[in-house]
Amino acid sequence: MRGNNVVGLLFSNVHDERIRELTEKRAMASVPFGGRYRLIDFILSSMVNCGINKVGVITKSNYQSLMDHLGSGKAWDLSRKREGLYMLPPFGEQSSISNSRIDALSSSSRFL
């Protein structure tokens, strides 16, 4: 069932510590797969195929390569005036870096 009230939310740095060699300079979501894709590509494609048109990507650190890869979201048809792809950096209203997932969700409450 496709609904307009569904929002996708991704944490780009989950389990970074498990493969430190690959995530030392990039977020887990931007780790290459098969030489052409990044891990986040599969998740975004699945969300779009399920009818989710508003997706937020919560980032914590090392997210420059992820932002470069995602761009405007055009590759997933998420380049829109309303809804679309949103990058949610780790800075809140007090300009402090979020330390936990709860802090990250709290700082992204305006998106939700």
C-alpha cells in the first residue's frame, strides 16, 4: 500500500566501528559495493519502490563522500520541490554535535 504520510529515515553511520578500515574516512552508507554502487543505493531504491517520497539521511561524521554521491537525489527520483531527499547533519539548534541516536532523532524533529 502506498501512502503519502510515510517518511523514510536512515542513519548513515550505524555499525561504523565494525569495519573501521572501510569507514575510517567515510560513512558506512557511502561504502562502495560492486565498484559502482554504495550501500545506501539499495536502501534508497527500496524506499522509492515502496512509495516513500520523503527520505531523511541522518549523518554523524565523515559524510562528505555521502553528500557528493547523493547529490540532489535525482538518481532515485527524489529531486523534488516538496518532499524528496534531505541530509540531516549532526548539528542541532545549539550547534552541538549529537552523541546518540536519540539526540539525532531529537535534532531532526523539524524534518519529521
